Amino acid sequence: MYKYDDYDQRIVDERVLQFRDQTHRYLAGELPEDEFLPLRLQNGLYVQRFAPMLRIAIPYGMVSSKQMRKLAHISRRFDKGYVHFTTRQNLQLNWPRLEDVPEILEELASVQMHAIQTSGNCIRNTTTDQFAGVAHDEIVDPRPWCEIIRQWSTFHPEFAYLPRKFKIAVCGSEQDRAATQVHDIGIHAFLNESNEVRFKVLAGGGLGRTPMVGSVIKSSLEPEHLLSYLDAVLRVYNRYGRRDNKYKARIKILVKALTPEVFSNKVEQEWSYLKDTKAKLPQQEIDRVQSFFTEPDYQQLTNIDLTDLALSGEPDFQLWLKRNVHPHKKPGYSAVTLTLKATADAPGDASAEQLEAISDLADEFSFGELRVSHEQNLIFADVAQNKLQALWRKLKQLNLATPNQGLLTDMICCPGGDFCALANARSIPLAESIQRQFENIDFLHDIGELDLNISGCMNACGHHHVGHIGILGVDRKGEEYYQIQVGGASGHDASLGKILGPSFKMDEVPGVIGKILKTYVELRTPEERFIDTCRRVGVQPFKEKVYAKAA
């Protein structure tokens, strides 16, 4: 895990002092609202429906137990004793007081954390695979490259005021668990025929009002040119991206308007001025950053047959092993997902008490580190298989052993109208009603892998476009309604869902989901996933069943 040097710590501490002064002047009436707005946004501070919201950066989803305890302390002292994990692998406080934010930032800086560039029209937190460094299918560890991008993008003066917000994701495994194809820039690390690291670069992906899947603009890029090439992409976007209409300002609009080929050519032309300059990434710097991502002190273990282990335990433990325990590159180890999706709990939320207990368990079972996934869950990356049952028992006591990872109730859900001023409809109560309708764990396991994503508005913070089932909150003459779509996916075979038809009231949605699942069960072939059935039969059979009139 990366550790700050004196320079890192100094710039974060200086930012705290700057924002303390800016906040003081704003509260004293000496700094106008329009001048304070960009300053607070680039320090992660929004004004939501009922209170400010502070978004805290968790770079590429890695957090230590010490940092997690600090987050628990902050949530208890300055908020309402809970936090919300986001699809950007970040954390949000939903109720801080504006006057307390500088002190919160100072507390964060004491454990090498910050809220810099978690909002505003700048380069946001770079994300990656939650199993980076331990995944059994990993080709290249993406974390050092995420850290290099983080250091390059933080306070980059040329890209502080882009046409719109900008998001980058990096993947280094066979399976894309970072949703790279729906990012402004997606980076796939791979090894060429000579076993050398190379990058495939995509641009123009994104969700929101006009969802798009990104296009490949560079099929093979040498590591020393990574930053200069990203510089070139951002320069082209900064120059040609629209600033007259925020709904058409994302890079995806520019790539589509120019075509990926023309956009790529413009990037190549800009890159020709940069690639052999000081923007070239020295091997010494690559080595320095990679030195922080060494293996923990693994024991010499052999793999345990998890099927035999499951048979020795309770039924709930068997289901948990099947869904929440994942293959690891090291013999005798597994990665474990803690789904923050227990029925009646807001998806992605965790209490201060849970965070402290999770921190203790990370120290005991996973070398003191945790991961945050873009599915709003937490991960222990390095659990010895001979300790899985002991960990499960402790997680069960904390209500964190729900065996539903990757199933219907492990849904992605934005805060929606309960918090966000932009939302058209509430997401959290809808999520709970769906959880209650389908909380039978045997039924969920029979349905199998299914991503259900809920967004309260077209900004798509809940990634509804790439849910196998996506739900979008819409406004119909002041009333909350929900539009349903099917067939989306965010992995290596990314696709955008298709809308079924007219929207539904909240109390109708669980029944609609039931009809969709019934149709799937009727049409699926043995071992066929929901998304596979959708792609084979199309949207029409689901539409007919959902809108069929009762006889």
C-alpha cells in the first residue's frame, strides 16, 4: 500500500490550511458563493438536499485498518455515525456541518487521506479491480499504475477546470472487474509476446444522460509513455470539448462527434509533441511506486478443498463460501467479500461500530488492509483458507455475512431522493422493498448471478445502464416513477440495457422484477446466466410478460 513521503504529506496539509481559510472567509461573508463553489467542490464538498455531503477519496479502493478506524471516528464525531461507500470506491459523509469540514480534512490528513478532487470538473479518483494484486486471473497488478495516475492527476494545473468531470479506470486481469468500458478513459494492462507490460487505451465511455461504451484509441502503449499519452488525451478533450452545454460536455460526446478514429488521430498528433519530452515516465519512478505494492508476509500453505470445508459447516456457511469467497493467486488463501447489502440496510452503508469491528477483523485475518469495490462492498483480500470459518462466524455476529455477493439483492444503489438534490425519485426505500420481496436465499441462489442497479436520476450514479436489470427513477408530474431496463453489463462484454417500456410506481416495481425473473426461469437453458438469456432472446419476451394484462 502506498505511503506518503514528506512531499505528499505537505501538499495535503497545505490544502487543509487553504480550505480552512476559504471556509472561514465564506462563513464570514467575505467570499461570495460563486467563488466558494469551485473551491468546495475540489475539496469534495457538495450541498445536498438536507445537508452538505463530503466525499472522501479512497484511491483505487485500498484502505488500511488504521484509516478505517479514523473514518469510524470521524463519522461518529462529525456525522450521524455511519458512512456510505460509493461506486467510485470512495466514501461519503451525508450530514457534516460546513464549519466542521476543515477539521474533518485535518483528521483525514493525519492518516494520509483527503477529499481532493472527489468532485468538480477535474480528474476524479482512479479506480480498479477490488482483487488487484491477488486475483487468480491477474496479468499485471494495476495498483502501481493507478497510483502513478493519481500522483500525475492530483493538482494537475492544466486539468483543474475541464469541460466536465473525468473518470479513469485501470484493469490488469482477464476479467474486467473495473468497468473500464464505461469510463472516460479505460486502461487495460497486458503482456505482449515478449512478456513486456503494455496498455490498451479506451476513450469515450460513460453513463449518465447519454450512455456509451468506450472505443479503443490505442491498442498498445509502452509504460514509459502512459502519462504523456494521457496528457495528450486530456489536452484534446480540454481543447475541443464543449463548454456551452454541460449535458454535451463529457468526452464521450466529443469522441462520438469526431468519431473514434479522428479523435485518436488528434491525440496522436498532440502526443507527438510530448512523448519524447520530460513527460516520459522514468523507470526509476515506476520502480519506486511499484516498491510499495509488495506481497504481505504470506505463510506457506496449500489449498483446502472448499467443497469439503463447506460440508463441514452450517448451510449458511456453505452458501457464503459459494458466493462471497473468491480464488486467490496464493495457495491456501482466498479473498472474501463483505456485502453491505443486508435486508433493510441502505446498500453501501456501514455504521461506525461495524467499521471498527471490520478494522479489527482486517488486522486479525487480512494483514490490516481492506478494499472497496465499485459494487459498494468491502473486501478482505488475503484470508487464509483455514481461517475462513472463524472469520464467517465473526462476520455473522456483525450482520456482515449475507451470502449474496453477485446475486439480485447485492444491488448497486445511489442515495437517491432521500439525500441528493438532483434525484427524481428515492432509491433506498425501493432497494429495501426489493430486498424484502426476494430475501429467500435459496431462491436467489437458484436465480444465480444477476446485477440489479438503481439510480435516482439520469446522472446514473447507480450505474443502472449496465445492470442486468437497471432501474431509473423518473419524475412524472411531480410523482416518483421507475423505468426498468434489462440486458446491461459492465465487464469485458460491456453492454447497455434496453428500456422495457412505460415506468412504474414504487410499489409495483418488486412485482415487475418478479415477472422478469419468472420469464428468465421459463426461457433459460441449463447453466445459462440471466444476462446470457437476455442476449439470446432479446428484450421482447420480458416486455410482453411485464406489460401483459391480467386475464
